[in-house]
Amino acid sequence: YMETTNKYWKGLDELHHEPEFEKHRNNEFAEKLPLSKVLKEDDLELSSNRRDFLKFMGFGITAATLAACSRSPVRNVVPYANKPVEIEPGAANYYATTCGGCNARCSLLVKTREGRPIKIEGNSDSPFSKGGTCSIGQGTVLSLYDLGRLSHPVVNKKAADWKAVDAAAAAAITSGGAIRLLTGTISSPSTKAAIETFIKKYPNTKHIQYDASSNGSAIIEAHDGAFGKAVLPSYNFEKAKSLLSVDADFLATWLSPVEFTKQYTASRKVLDATKPDDFLFHFQFESTLSLSGANADHRATLSPSQIGATLVRLHNYIADATGGTQAGSSSLELAGNSIKLAATHLAKNKGKALVICGSNNPDHQLIVASINHMLGAYGNTIDIDNPSYQYAGSDKDMINLVNEMNGGTVGTLIIHDCNPSYTYPDAKKFNAGLAKVKTSISFSTKLDETAENCTVVAPTNHFLESWGDDMPKAGYVSLYQPTISPIFNTRSTEESLLSWAGVTATHDEFVMKFWKENFYSGG
């Protein structure tokens, strides 16, 4: 046993026998908290050293918590005077709706408690998305409660009401000049009908669809040139035994990743133990490692500038194997003779092969269409008779619109579900044209880059607050239904267009009437 002679002090005040400390020595917390040293009152920035900060955080918070132990005030829970039948406190309700997070439009089940959405899951009854969701869809419930959402309309940079918005819109669309409606892809049948109603009222209106990040435009243009059908095909991965993806991350971002993931995983299962090789074999050629590339059986790297030469070499290999016609010439070969290896495997599985490409070059997509035609993919792994409507944007139409705006012929520009001031490749030219438009109206939910440059901002509802419908693919229709009343002073885009076209029906009434006339026989 050794007796220690060390002496410890609680702080500098005790060491120096400060009068204030000696006065309160017998109190529970004798040392004064250094709040004035740690925090400035004006901006709450740290103004002291690390030691004082740790002393405050360690000792101070613990002391304040213990010293403040007292009974909280009683708060009584007031029950409903007239409880809604569909709400049971503490019990969750689930609403089937459609996701508005991206163009894929997957089917959802939204979990709500006391009338508030709190969790999103996929709807397993959907033959399209089959219960799947992506990270974007999962996160959309957060955007519903985002305080960055516009809580009211804006006219000429000032807060306004909907009467002011309607008055500004009426003055603009009746003042002459071309009216242009610029939107993202519209795959909703009832929304298309609402737009047609507006165009019928104002024939000088033209609807342009624009997709910020998609190669749908090139694929549609290529199929129009190759088959005379300007459509985005439906891809059937579950029917394929050989797949080559050239710089297309179909499991994460390309076109309809949730749908493709479900098909892909189903085709990768070995269903017959006597046929261990009877499953989809996946080749991936890409410039950077993607989720799809990480799951591939054979992966090779290429630079974006090599995509065209890769496709030409692949085309000619398959033409040799199937009796097709050569297309140009290319001597490129990727590591491990990957192009020849992929071509051999694809040709061996003719009728059950599929080639996709993430390039937005129409010439590249024409070569891909020719390859798939030689492989017998159309009618099997590719369906152009029942196409996808998830992407309908036209790069050519967008270029023409920007030229019109800069030419000063557009009197009114109405923008919905896109932000070209940020996403358009030549945003500077778009913004220059936007400045020449007399009246610009944005339906943005936030004051984004495009909305900031518009004269009128008429914030639309969040999709979880809305009625509506959608047709992401031919033969498949889904519905939107509100899971909560509008949180802010917003109004749906469709209701605004219908109101400006002189239609008195509300958006939900318009949707119901549209479905009775178009989807239910006998009214």
C-alpha cells in the first residue's frame, strides 16, 4: 500500500481560492459555468478555447440536467370531437398510390399515422414494379415536409394569392404571341387530356416535353428511323439468356431501374438443377464502375469515345455469325477479346439475346437497333408494340423552343416538372431566351433556378397530396390518391390549366369524369 500525496482541484477557481468560489464552496456546483467565454451572444459562434468548450459540454450540461430535474407540466391529450372513421390513433393506415419521384412511376403503398405519411414501400400487387422501390422513391416522403417548398404563389418576385396568379395568367395568354408549355415527360392520360383541353382553348399553344437526363430521345429517334415507330421499347430482361449493356446502368439509373431489377433477378435464378448454365449471362462494357457492372459476369472498361467503335465492331461480328450486313468498319477490341466473346455468346442465344446502350447519340442507338434485329430480339426481349411511356422528351423540340425564345416569338412560357435553367446543356442560351419571354409561369414546388427567373410561380401540389393517374407502359394504368391534405397554399398544375381554359371542374372531378368516359364501359 502506498499513500498518494497528489492533490487535485475541480478547477482554476479552487486552485487560486477565488472569493466567488469560496463563497459557494459548499453548494452542489461551486464553479461557475463559462457560458460568456464559450459563446458569443450575437452569433452563437465559439469564442473560447477547446478546454473551456469541453468543460462546458462535459460538466455544464450534466450539471444543468441534474439541477433542472423537476416535474414537467401536465399536458392533457384532447380527443377528437368527431373522430374521422378512417383514423384510429396509434394504428397505421396504408394508401395505394403512384410514385412521382422520377419518370419510372412505380406503384407504392404509403404508410400514414394520424393522417400523415411517414413511410413509403413498393406495392407488391403491381405487375409492373412488383413491390420494388428505389432510393429516390423512398426519399420522397421527406420532400413532402421540406420547408424549402414554396408555401404560396409568387408574382413579380412578391408573395401573392391565387387570384393574382389567375389574373396574371389570363392577361398573358390572351395578349397574343405564341404560348409554349414546357414539361417533363407526361405519362398521365388525364393530364394529357387536361393539356389538350388547354390547347383546344388556346390553339397557339404547343406542348414540348424535355427530359434532363435520359437517352430516351435518342432511342425514340432511332426506332422512328429504323421501323417508322417513334416509341421507347419495353425491355424484357426476364426473357433473355444473353445480355450486353454498353454504358447503361439499368439496375440503378437507366430508364426503369426498379422494373429492370425485378426482371434481372428473376432471370438470374437457376430453376433447373440439371441445367446449371440456364440463366441470364451478363456482359457489361462501361467507362466507370456501376451497380450493373458490379453484378456482371464479364465486365470490360471502355472510354465514352470508344462506344461508337465498340458497337460497330460488335455489329460486324454478329453480322458474320447471323448472315447480316456489315456496318462500317472498326478494328477496336477491348481487354480479353471482350467484344468478340460477347458477340459469340449473343449470337449463340439468338432469340433470347438483348443489347442495350446508355448513349444519347441517335447513330449509336441505330446500330444497337440493327444488332438487336439480327439477334431476333424484337418480339421477344424487346417489345415495340407495347412501348414504354416513361420518357418522351425530344431534344430536337427543346432546341427549337430555345431558338424560338431567343427569336422573341414566344409570348408566354409555362413550365412544369423541369428545371432547364440548371439542367439544360446550354443553360446560358435558355436563360437568355427566357429573359425575352414577356410572361413566364413556373409550377415548381421550390424556388429553383428556373422559377427564380420566371415572372409568376404557381406552386403545384406534392404527388402525395394529389389525385391523378399514370400509364408508364402500354396496358398498365395506375392511380394517384392524396395521402394528406395540402400542407401549403398550393394547387395542382392540372387544376390551374383547366381553370385558365375555363373549365370549372376541380382536378379530382376531371380525373373521375375522364376515367368514367375512357376506362369504364357504360359510364
